[in-house]
Amino acid sequence: MSDEILRVEHLGKTFGTNVVLRDIDFSVKKGDVTCIIGASGSGKSTLLRCINLLEEPTSGNILFHDSSILDKSVNIPAYRAKVGMVFQSFNLFNNMTVLENCMISPMKVLKLDRAEAQQRAMLYLDKVGMTAYINAKPRFISGGQKQRVAIARALAIQPEVLLFDEPTSALDPQMVGEVLAVIRALAAEGHTMVIVTHEMAFARDVSNRVIFMADGVICEEGSPSQLFQNPQEESTRAFLKRFTQG
């Protein structure tokens, strides 16, 4: 049995006449931590949104355990329970407490009863260090704390793959470290993750695979040591040089 979970084949996405993704091919195996890097506007977030079906691909295919998720018969909420997503803007429910935010998906999607959902939520809130804030509303906690809650919420449905869309880009610099520490711990536990990030040192240290995108295409991919120490493409070298100089 293959350990491949996701496969993206010749994926394309256009908005009107604007081509955002062109002929994207890559796969995700169980335990992979894949970081996608590239300049703003290179199509990274759109790619994640297509994988999570928040955007409908224009061409190509996405397979989850060898079955196309673009088939009309696919139960999208059930698929999203297997392929969870953490957004850069947290997307928490402001009228609910931290605990309630993490209970709602297990109850609505997985049909757990309230007691089971609470137990599950507490488990993952403890994992991200947020049990002291279970009764707080999101407006009373910091951005870094909100993002840790968002990660706990995604974990609470126990997905096979976690997608992170620039999870630290909306945070103040001093809060970035606490969120990256949580993601590092998840990687160490063997969680399968695809992470769009501008944090180059994090991508180098945590991933087992790095994909560099520019202008809607994958320009280069490989291990962190290959891509950061010996990039083959001039566009990759130019991009990484900006970061090392910055």
C-alpha cells in the first residue's frame, strides 16, 4: 500500500485572464513536511486553497488516496476533515470561547457528543499551551495565542494532512516564535504538513522537502540542503539571496 496521501497533477488555476497556477505537479507522503516558498503573488496560497477546495481548479487533478477530489460525488466537508487548514488570519469565531471554537468541528463534522468533543478539544489545546485560556473570547487573546487556538482547532478533527497558509504572516515579530515552536513540535511528532511560509530558516530546519514557486509554476524542489545550499535555478538563487541579504 502506497504511503502517498495527496497528489497534485498538472494543476492550473485562472481568474478571468489572469493565470495564477500553471501545470503544478507534486505529491505528499505520510509524514512529509513540505514547505512552499516564493515571493508574494507566486500562487502559493491559491495552491493551498485549491487543495482544500476553497478554490476550484481550472485544469488538472488533485487525488486523495488515489481518488479525485474534483469528482462531483465527493463529500467536501468529509474531505476537509481529512485535509485540514490553518489560515493566516486565524478565522476563529469571535462569539465563541477558545474551548467552543475547538469543539464545534468535532461535533458538527465528526458527530462527536459534547463530552467527547470537549475532551478532544482540551487534549489539543493542552498540546499548543492554551488550556489557561479556554474560557476567553478571541478578542481578549494575542495574535500568537489565536493562531495556536486555530492550530488546536484544526488538530481536533485529527486530519491526515494539515495545510498552513502563511501561519505567522499576520503576527507581530515577537509572536512568530511561539507559533513556529508549535509547528516544529507537530513535525517532530510525525504530522503530515504542507506549509506556505516566508520564514526561510524555519523551512530549512523543519521540512524534509521544499518547493520554490514563482509566477504560478514550481521552479525548483528538493531537500532543504539541496535547495538552500545548492539551488539549481537562477530564479531560486535570486530569491534566496534577497532573504540572506535582508
